[in-house]
Amino acid sequence: MNYPVWDVPVLGGAWVIAIIAIIHVLISHFAVGGGLFLPMAERRALAQGRAEWMPLLKRHSRFFLVLTAAAGTVTGVGIWFSIGLGSPAGTSALIHNFVFVWAIEWVFFLVEITAAAVYYYTWDRVSDKLHLAVGWVYAVSSLWTLIIINGILAFMLTPAGAWLDAAGTGDEVRTLWPAFFNAEYWPSLIARALVAISLAGTYALVTVSLLDGAKHGDLKESFARWSSRWVLPGFVLMPIAMGWFVAALPEGAREILALGVGSAGVGAFTQVTRAALYAAVGSATIAPIVLLLVWRDARHLRLSHALAVIGLALLTTGASEMAREMLRKPYVVRGYMYSNGLLEAAVDTPEERMASYLANSPWVRPAEAQAWASPVSSESYQLDRGELMYRGQCMACHTRDGYRSTRRLLASRDRDGIQSILTMLHERPEDSPYNRYMPPLVGTADEIAALGDYLFEDTTVARRAYLKKEGLTEDESVAPAEPEAQD
């Protein structure tokens, strides 16, 4: 289905989704880990008679409530808003296939938010036993939200074969559980749980860093050191979880990772491999930094130290999420739907890819369909048609001047070079280097020619700048049509 296109200059819709999602992941995983941290810390304080911990835990629970219930909720809504505009077909597919799973998750989310508010506002107002019970209600409900959401996110990378066979038949509900408990479900769940636990200890450093070490040195030291131990499970077990995660990847995704590793020496270090490396280095660095800061001199732990660790956690989270997203390319749901909303089954053969893209849009009236499928004589109409092709099939991943800029990528190509790229995307020969990263190009010969004309005209300024820089003229040869591995 050809939905209206969300045109975001420079960033592109994909980066808007990514920015909101990375912030939300950092907060939502803290919501899970912190939900376990608070009742465990309170239980420890009660069992060991550490009354001095209670005011600090109350302060931390306020920070926790504001960050998770306010910022977490806003970014969560932001994700739904941005994916609904940036990838409406993919969002629709996930809602339709997991509608009851989403409903269950929202029930747990309501319980989670309610319990977080009750937990904070009942400090010193109810018995310790009841207050601790509220904390455990929050911990369990937040863990269930992770358990549920993880299945849907993992499904996008590794949908079950049984579900793919049933997709589009109306019997998808019969394969719900194989789709939910897919190949990446358990390694992904363990990895996310380890991240949540590590973030719980990391965020606790923000609260404890605000204590005056001169006045409350013993309290600051004891709480900071206990909190720092929460980063150890992730440090020790994350390599195992990531090894399992990579082993469960589809063959094509593993090939992309291997390609980046194998070609790093010749300068073709792919973005997905680079992001995975950043995530691995960041994960391995956080724990030593936290332990060094806390066990060396916890009394002088500053807010700037804690925020620096949070910043590193944000970069690591961003790199890991970007790597996971890029491993799906060129799909939204691997093996089912491409990143531009086209269904793989609908464009699998050359004959299907020759069907008119513009005439088959549901927004076109039947009487107009024939006109869209026919050649046009006016050059302006040809360029307009090419722009519609560009907006519908290219802008899910590319922008004109920003991220994955088509003007930058095509500046060194002449008209024939651009058309050569489009032909490879349309015909998809088995040895095409574009198949790993880009969806097939769908349309009649006239529509594809119109897209080529539009791209050539749209890159005119960028091409002239490139030719001037290289000392070339319009008549001289330009670079061959080879993909850029990092894109």
C-alpha cells in the first residue's frame, strides 16, 4: 500500500525514529532494571537496619518516577507517532499481527505506571511491608512489558518460517506463538535484561553523586559501592548473550557482519559492523569505569562523573540499536516487508516488478490508473512522475541533502550511470551488490526512466560541484555505479 510520504529534510524519517527510540530504550530499560533495584535496595536496608538509606531511596524513587513515567511515556508516544508516519505499512503489519499482544503489554504498562506513582507517594505513609509489596508489583509488571515487547522487536529480525508461510493468508494468528518466540527471542531477552540491570546501577550513581561526601561519606560510599555491583552481570554475561544473538541471526545478516569484518582492512568498514564494534567496546568499558570511580574514591563521586557514564551508556545503546536495525536491511520485517513498505512476495519475480507502481496505488481512482501506467509526452510531467517514484520507493531510507543523501551519492554519476543503478535495482541480478542493502525497484520501464530523469535533474547542482572539484567536464566519464559499503 502506497501511503503518503513523511518528508523530513536532512534527518529523514528514519533518523527521527532512531533518535526518539534510542532515548526511549535508555529510559525504558532503566524502568525495568530500576524497578528491580528499588525494592531490592529497600529490602536490604530493612534487613540490615540501614535507616539512613531510606531518605536516599525516596529521593531516587522520585527521580525514577519523573524520568520513567514522564520522559519515558512521552518518548514512547513519540515512537508510535514517528513510526506511524515514517513506516506506516510496517506499523500496520505489527499491530494487525500482534494486536492482542500489544493489548496485554498496555495492561502491564498501566499497572507499571500506577505502581510507580503509588510507590513514591506512599513513602512513610504505609507499613514497610506494604510499601515493599508495591515495589515488587512494579518490578514484576515492568519485567512483563520487556518480555512482551522483546518478542515483537525480535520478530522483525527473525520472523518464524511458519509465520512467513501463513503471511497474507488470514491464518497468521495460528502461527502467533512461533512468530513471538522466534530464533532471536531468548538471546535478545537476556541481553536486554542485562542492559536493564546495568542501567539500574548506573542511574543510581546520579542520585548518590548529589550527596555531600564530607557530611554523608559513609552513606555515599556504601550505597555507591552496592549500586556499582549491578553493572557486573552485564559485564560478565553480555559476551555470551551477544554470541548467542549472532549465532541466531539469519544467514544474510551474518554475511553483512562478516563482510564488514573481512573488508575492514581495505577501508570498506560497513556501518553495521562499525556500530556493532562501538556497542561492544562501550559495553566493555562502562563497568570498569563505574568500578574505578566508585571503589577508588566513592566519597568524591560527582554528578559530572555519573552523567558521563550515562552519556557513554546512551552512545552504547544507540550503537547497539542501530546495529540491530541495520541487520534487518533492506527489510522492516525480514523476509516479509521491505523498508519502503513493499511486500517481498508481491515483487519477487521480474514480472511482478514490471507492474506499474503509481497506477497500483490505492489512492488512484480506477479511471486514472490507465493514465498513470501510460507514457507521458511532457517533460515536466515526466519529472513529476519521477519524483513520485522517488518519494514512494526511496525516501524511506534516503534524503535529498542529509542522511544517505541521493544528491551526494549520485553526484559523480551521469545520466547513464544513474540509469544503470536503477536497472540493477529493478532486475536484481544475483551478483548485484545492492541486493544486501536495498529493496527492489518496482515500476514500468517508463516509470523507472522517469525516476532516472528526476534523479539526474535533482543532482545537477551537486554534480557540477563534484565535476569542478575533480577538474572534469560534463562530457568526461564519471565514477562507475558501485555501492558505498558504509551506506
